[in-house]
Amino acid sequence: MSLPSPPVKDSIPPRGGVGLKAEHYRSIVETRPDIGFFEVHAENYMGAGGPPHRYLSAIREAYPLSLHGVGLSIGADRPLDKDHLERLKRLTERYAPGLFSEHLAWSSHDSGFLNDLLPVPYTSETLLRVAEHIDQVQSFLGRQMLLENPSTYLAFTESTYSEIDFIAEVVRRTGCGLLLDVNNVYVASTNQQWDPIAYIDGYPLAYVQEIHLAGHTREADDKERPLLIDTHNRPVDEIVWDLFAHAVGRIGPIPTLIEWDADVPAWPVLKQEAERAEAIMLVNQPEPKHHAAAC
């Protein structure tokens, strides 16, 4: 049995993909490895030209591309940055990515920009703001956006929705899709002491169009309880692989990205992680649904 190939080069196949890093440009262009797709951070390609665009254009000719934003600040209590939206639209028009995603987070305040993805309280006020921002993005870009679940370290006392219910309501109001970051699920569940399997089982899985997998760093808080940091600087943890297998058993094969953004290893290491994701997808298919025969 083999995983299906994309019907057209713009679509993202249900295979393993890798975040594209400058360290690997030349190797990828020269060797054309068998990989499902590449994903890039939009903000790294918002300049007009130069070597990054030259390499990305060559790679895009051969591979499907997913575009992942980190700077829209969807959850911020302020208007979206129109200049950022303009640059993002030019980028999507230039590279026609099969998927575009952003975070359920905020990173801007007044005239400043914070180099972090900060969580939002799950309240009616936040829900309205996030939905309005997603509507604005989708309308302006003329395409659907996927929303990624956050990695969190604490819960807001003022939240009136669970994270799952909040995200499900955002989808209902906006028609956006979802990106399920399985490492984020495990990080948040460990830090806040809830069940990651129950989270995945309760998630709006029908709207998930991409999965992210990454490594994290294990530390401890001041009470010596486990504290996981979403660092993206090491291989995917075995527990995260197990959670991924469980999610795939519910969803089926789906575009799955290996995120490795710091201490980036040699290309074969990343490719091996993507191949492991594909192998898990092959052996964790959803159970077929049986329909009763008509009498």
C-alpha cells in the first residue's frame, strides 16, 4: 500500500512534509528528495527578492507548498496590520500555496510587536474579535485560513469556554479550517494536567486539514512539576508520536509537517522524521464505517 500522490502540484498530499530552512536550500534543489511538501513561515519571504525567493521559486516548481503565518496576531485586541495583510496577499498570489495557516494567539500591542505567540482567554469578547479577524483575513486573501491550536502554560480564570468549544465556535462562525498541532496538545496537557487523548477525541476533527509535529524541552516549575516548553529544537517525542497515531486513526492520512526551527539538523534527519510520519499514517487507518443492509 502506498500513500496517494497529489492530483495537481498546488494541492498538499496526505504525506509527511518538512519546514523549509535556508540550510537545506541547495541540497533540496540539487537532489530533489522524495518529500510530500514543504512549509515556510510567511514572514521570512515578505521581501521583494534575493536568494530566499530564488530558492523558494525553484523548490515551488517541484513541490507543493504550505504557508504558515506567525505575525498576523489574530487574537490581539487591536486591528489587523493592513501592510502585513498586503504583503501576505502578494506572497499567496506569488506562490499559490495549497494551505495557509495562522495561530490562535496574539503578538502585537499598540505600536509594538512581541517576538512570541501569546495565548488568549476563551471569552465571548475574544471569540468575537478572533472571528472578525479571521473573516477579514479570509475575505482579503480570497481563500480559507487554517487556525492552529496553541501551546499553553496556564489557563485564564476568566475563560468561559473550553479550548475545544472555543475553537469549534470559531470554525462555525468563520468557515475556517483547522491545523492540529499534536505537540501543542501534549505540551498544554502536561502543563495544565489534563488528558491529551480526551482533547483529541473531543476536537472538531472533521475540519482538520493539516497536522504539525515538533519537539519540546522538558523542564520543571518551582514546585518541581513537569513544565514543557514548545521549543521546536529536537526530534518529535515518542509520546507525541503515539498521540499522532491516535489522531490519524480518527482522521485518516493527512498532510503532516515536521517543525524544527532551532538547532536545525542535517537534511537526512528531517527527512527521516517525515518518513516516520508517513509510516504511521499507513498503519493507523480509521476503521471503515459499515452500513446496515436495506431490508
